[in-house]
Amino acid sequence: MRRKQEEMVESVDIPVERRRSIRFPLERTAQIRIFGRRAEEVFMGRTINISSSGILFTVDREVQPGRRAEIAVSWPVRLDNNCPLKLVARGRIVRTEPGKAALQIQQYEFRTMGSNSF
């Protein structure tokens, strides 16, 4: 009986996670700023998931991989249970697919949000 259980365990396919950081599902409002050579594009989107090294978010337009970008995310936890925060992350767009883009975080900081959230 024990041998049969071991065979069953060995036959189970477990997906291997290749990412360096664990992704957490986090759907929050975000302001995305894509930097170009001559101008910058600013638009709203929503985060899909986030890790310590990247953010996957929705887009309503084409975004080119390799572009520098900044994303400001309304953070779900308040400072001292009172003051709203936002996460501001900067980096490069590393991949895109229809309706989505991924930012590799190179630098980030938390900021307090004033009355004008973005």
C-alpha cells in the first residue's frame, strides 16, 4: 500500500514557479506614465498582481516593451490608520499582451496621497 501511495505522489505534475518573487493578486486603481523621447503618456489602469520586482497592470492602448514607465498605485493600507498612501514604482516595461503590460520595478517609494489622489 505504501508503495502505491509513493507512485501516486510521483505522478502528480506540480507547476514550477520560475519567477524570483512571489506575485500577490492586488487589484487597485493606478496612474500609469509612459516616458517617450519627446513626450509622455499618462492614463489610468488597474493593477492585476504585484511582487517585489514587478507589477502587472491593465492598459487600454499599445505600450512598447523597453519603455521607461512610472506607475502610482493607491495602496490598500493607510499610514497610522488615517492617511492614504500610494506606491510609486519606476522601471521598464518588460512585456505586453492585449490589454496588459508588465513593469519591472527598478525603484519604488511610498508617498502620502493628498486630496487630489493622482
